[in-house]
Amino acid sequence: MAAGVQRTGESRMALLALLAGLALGAGPVYPPEYGKGDVESLKQSVADAMALSPEELYALVPACSGIYFCGCPHCDGGAQEHAMTWELGMGDTVACRYCGMQFPNEQYPNNREKVVVAPSGASQVYRWYENDKGRQYFFEARAWYERWQWTRTRALELANLFALTDNAPYGDRAAAIVGRYAQVYPDYAIRFDYPFLPVRFWPADQKWPYDGIAPFRGAKFYWWAYGDIPVKLARAYDLVRTAGNAFERMQGLLGEDIQRQIEDDLIRLGYEFVAANPDNYGNMSPGVYTDMVVAGRILGAPEMVHEAVKRFETLIERQFYMDGWWREAAPSYHWQTVGNLRRVVDAAKGYSDPPDWPEPRFEDLDLASRVPMLPKAHQVGCEGCLPNGRLMPVNDTWWFGTYKPLDASVCRLWAGMGHAVLGAGKGDDQFQVHINWGGAFGHTHMDSGAILLFARGKELLSDIGYTHTRYRNWTINSASHNLVVVDQRSQPLTAHSIGNLRFYDDSYPHVHVVDVDVRPAYPGCSVYRRRLVHVHVDKGRDYVVDCFDVAGGACHDYFLHGCADEEGSLDTSVAFDGPIESLVPDWGGTVEHTGENSLDVSGEKHHAYMFFWNVRRADSAGPWSATWRYGAVGLKTFLAVEPGTTLYRFQAPSVRRARDDDAKLDDYLMNGIMQRHEAERSRFMAVHVPFEDTPWVDSVSFDNGVCTIRHGGIEATVTLQDARVHVASSEGWSYDSGEPVSGRMAAAERDGVFALRVETTAPEVDFVRVDFGGTRQTIYRVTKVVGDRLVLEDDPGFTYDPSANKARFVYFPHETFDGPLTWTVWKR
């Protein structure tokens, strides 16, 4: 969305007043998105367009809708069929950004054709090259797509210059482009355009549904219809139709009726085409709402603005967790959604309905005041970062997405999302360890109970994050994460796989604890539980005691993956034997991955263990250690072993450093280890110690749930009992998680003050766990205790009717639980 949409002009109080104002040469609905100081840079940007006549720009507008996805049949470079480039002067040809070959050509000619009859009776002809495997390459249509992007962008830039300078040649050229789109758009064929799948076509006047195609997947401009309201062209029209109307000067080229055509056959028709799709209230939806508002305000169509606001408020009500996170629990998609919601607010700001518009009506609209969830969502997004500012790369989150680097790391509990951060330190001494236990609600990785560790300025145990390369299957499967894989099968996560938070405490300066029951990730397991005890010794000295208990299945593989940003080195205290050909089980598939749609969490076609290369094996003979080094920074992990354990070290694709080029995926590796225990029950215990220059922990010993850590003459013991954690240091401090105390809950209060009311006097505590009828457990932060009321830091997110014995979450995922509801606190 153009930045100018974020600023609004004066509200138009009625459609008639708007039209009258335009006739008199009043200003546009939205002011220029640039200022007077930007004129020279804008002139440079549009120099290529100004070198062409209005007639030549008119001719550049494609007569058919373009195709976005087009790979290279020669080198197969790039990822997600994003190989082709186009620049002015190339006409209907494109070139590969990787090998440089131009298409179509004699080696790769157009050898297929599809004719779509348009509503006007004209033929929309699509030609493409198809190889012997049936893969399609739409070279010409890809060029049309690029011409659409170029012409609409130039039209808006030219219109801005016209508004800023009142220089007619800028306005004339913008008018030529916008007017031509109004003439050709009604005939634009609808197409299904998706990587690695055959393109499908429908006539221009057919609205959703399209056979076998999900809403918004049939589109005319963009590769899906979320981007199909022609808002850049509408904004250009808004700027050009005012004083010194360029459309009057362009009547010889465009015709006398062109403004009506632009409003009815381009902007309104585009709106109706998009609005016909059922809204799934997904991460792309807010962009549509902004475009609806902009189109509605420019056309003087209040019904469009009202439809956008209704959808905007519905999405916010339905799709955010109680802690403010977007439903997909992926920071990249959280920011995409929140950013576009804020653009809706900006686009609608100050809008007022015409005087004769019925109730409910808007006067000087301010959406921000109507949705308190939006600032909360912005705040958690700012907090969901690694110390270097990288968005925490969980689920489908881009590792190159950054926010402001953190000055200090603190503990975070997002119980709605299902994510906790145990953190400490300032500046270069910051430490974080993350763990998640959410369900699968889109863009999910199979990684419930996985950890990510950051210290000394680096990810030391990485979660790879998002990719559109052909190795996407690797990144989403459980084995690429730091967790335990059961029976060599990925977690079959669903919307019902939300884990339970058994315990959380960050109230003590030296010790932070999280205890997560993630059995729903593996329904066949009676135990799948991870406990993390973060010990903050002093500035820049932190370690984590990691205990992972599993019961169920017959083979348990505990994985740790080093840094995905650089390969570094891996040293171990045990010697490993020569290479093993493969870790893929006999039943696992080894079919080659050809694209990002080569997805398989069953492992029967594309088993994730295919990605373990340079594998070496060792039999365990007792506790051992693995040390990853990246220059002066490293991580030393001390590991306990149970009898019969087998150790493996391996390399696997880091994916990140290949960025968006499939051809480079095998060039960049990361080092990892696997500890396999073949039994019905396993306990994996480890201590992860970040360091700079030299490891500072001298030794670690393990004895039946007790870890003893020694460093510099100091000794600390960490004792893990089933329901209690105790840490004692020879420096004179100790920590006790406390004795659990439970009772029945009487009410949840959400009106003004957030509180839980219990059936007895509540003890002074920092956290309370609520058990929803034995089905779900979650924890809330307590700010104070007043009699029988535990006052909470934030909204508990549910209502409770004791008489009906029902609890209902009012935020995503809107679950309902039968009672009784019980509370648990820990007395010290």
C-alpha cells in the first residue's frame, strides 16, 4: 500500500458535495504521498515514463492479465518460481536473473496456447512453454505482470508530481495509464496462479466460486485477489481528476466517458470482484480492508467503507490470542497483519458518512479508539525479538526480519500464544532461551516443545524459520528443531495440539523456570514434557538445565542444532565412527524435493532424515559434551545418557544462507547432534552453557534428576522433582519453586479489573495456574491478592459460569471447556 494512504484529506460530508467539489476543482480525497521536497527525486524516478508519450504509455498497459510465477526452464535458479526479470524495452519477453537467458527463444519456444473469450467477445490469448514433465512457463504473461507493476507504479508517481507541480505533462501521462486500464480491465481473464501448479483460467465476468479453488485464489491483477482492488490506480485517479483535469485533455486518446469508466469499470468493478470472495479473516485480509476504504472514499461510496470496518472489527475480535499475538504465532505474519490493520486505521481516519446515511453511521472516524487489541498487538510484536532485533524466528518467520535491537532481555510469558522466553542481561550480555507449545493454526512448524537459545550476540541453538525454497519440508518437520522426535515421525500437530503450561516462575533474580506438558503433540505418548531451568549466575554468565521426559513409542531422538547463520565447528568429548549412509528408516520415503510444495510430515514420501548428511555414530559410555564454536563465541552442552543410548553427529542444510536460491541450498550447512534412546520411556538431561573465548563451566554431573554444575570453585545443584524445583548455590543463595496448593475457582472477572475469584482466602503469590476441567492448563501473572481475589496483570481471556460449569475463551481459538475450574499456586 502506498504511503500516501496513511494520510487523509478533508472528509466529504455527502456524495453530492463531493461531486460538486470535484467539478469546482476541489482537492483530492487523499493528499499526495510526497512533499514539495520530494519533487526532484520523483522526477528522476519517472524519467523513463516521461521519455515516452502518453500514447506509448497507453500502449504499455497489457491487454490481458499477467502471470506472476515463472521459473527458468534453463537453470531452474531461484525459489518458488521467482526467476524472471523484466525492464522497460523488453516488451513481451523476460530474462532469468540467475543465468541471464531471455525468453521465449528457439530452445524454449511457446508451444501451448489457451484462448479465453472475454465478455466483450474479444479473445484473451495466453501462450506458454511446457516441458516434457508438464511444467508451464508463461514468459509473455510474466512480462505482462511486470508491465502492470511498472505502469501502475509510474501512474501514481506521475499523479503525485502533477498534484505537487500542476505540470500538465505529468497528469496527462498518469491519465493515459489509468484510463487505459479502465478500458481493458473488464475483459481481464481470471487465473489461478500458484507456484508449481498448472495455471487455470475463467472468463472475466465470473465471480467466486471457481471450481476447486479457495477464496481469493482466482485473481486478475495480483497472484491472488487480496491485491486486486486497483488502489494505486484509484489514488492516481483521485490526484489527477481535480483542477486542470487531465482526462479532459486526454479525451482524444481515452474518450469523453473515461471518468465514468474509471469509476465503474475499474475501481468499482475491482471492488466487487474482490468483495465477492468469502473472507477467511486471514493475514492478507487487512490489506483488502484498506483498499476497500480507499476505493469507497474516492468513489463517495459509504457502503464500501462500512463493509471494510465491519470486517476489520470482526477480524480483530476473532483472530488474536488474549496476549495480543496473531493466531498463526509467527512474528512475520503477526507484523504483516498488524501493520496492515494500522493502515486501515490511517486510511479511514477522519471519515464521515453523508448526512442522509442511516444508523449506524460514522462521524470523524477513529478506528484506533474502537479496538484496544491493536496497540496490545503492536506491543507484543515489539517484544517478540531476539537481542539483535531479529524477529524470533519461530514457525514461518523470516530470519532477516528485524525490529529495534533490545537494550535488555527479560522473561516473557505469552500463555495465549503458547510461548515463553527466559531472559536476562543487558547489551552484549543478553541471554534468551525460548520454548513454545501452541497448536497448528497456519504457517506452523511441527515443533511443540522446541527451544531456541541466543547468547553473546548469536543464535546458538537455532530455529531456521521460513523459506520458500524446495527445502521448506525440512524446515517445517520436527527433526529440524531442538526437541525429541518419537519413532522417527514428525509431530502431527493440529488445532487440537495445544500444550499445557504446568509451571512458570520468573520472580527470582537468579532462577527462571518453565515446565510444559506437550503431550498433544504426540497423541500416542503418555508423557512428553520439557522443563527448563535458567540460572543467571552474574553478568554474561547464564546456563540452562534442560530436562525432556518422554513415555510412549519405542524410539526417542533428541536433537540439538547449532547456529543457522554460520557453520562454525563442532567438537565432542567422544569419538565418532566413520560416516553412515542414511538415518532414514526403512519405511521412510526419499523422493527428491522439487519445490516448496514438496511437503510431507508423515515421512512416507519425503522423510526429514534425508537432510542429515555426513552422519557419524558413537556408542555412549556415559555423560559427554558437545561444543559449537563460531569465532570467539560458542555453546558447550553437557549431556546425560541412559543405558543403550546411541549418539550421532551430522550436518544439515542451514537454508538461511542460500536465501532464495535453490541452487545454493546444499552449499551451506549447520552442525547438529542426535541422541537416540530406543525404549518406551526416556529422560534426556542436558546443561547448555554459552561462552565467549573459553567455556567457563568446568564440569557437570547428573544423578537421578539432580544436576551439579561447577565453575571457578563454585558449585550449584539443580534438583528436579515431579512438582518442585530446587536450586542451591555455594555462593549463598537458593531457590525453591514452592509447595503446590490448589482449590476451586468461583469466578473470572473481566470488567474494569482483571481477577480470578477463588473459594477461599488466596495466599500471596506471583503466578496462578488455572486447570480447565483437566483438559487445559495455563498460567497467569498475579499483581496482588485481595481477600479471595487474585488480581491479574492482564485479561484472563475467558468467562466462567459456575452454575453451568462452563468456561469460554473470548479470544482465539475461542475454546469452551467443561468445569470444574481449579486454581493452583505455589507457597514458599
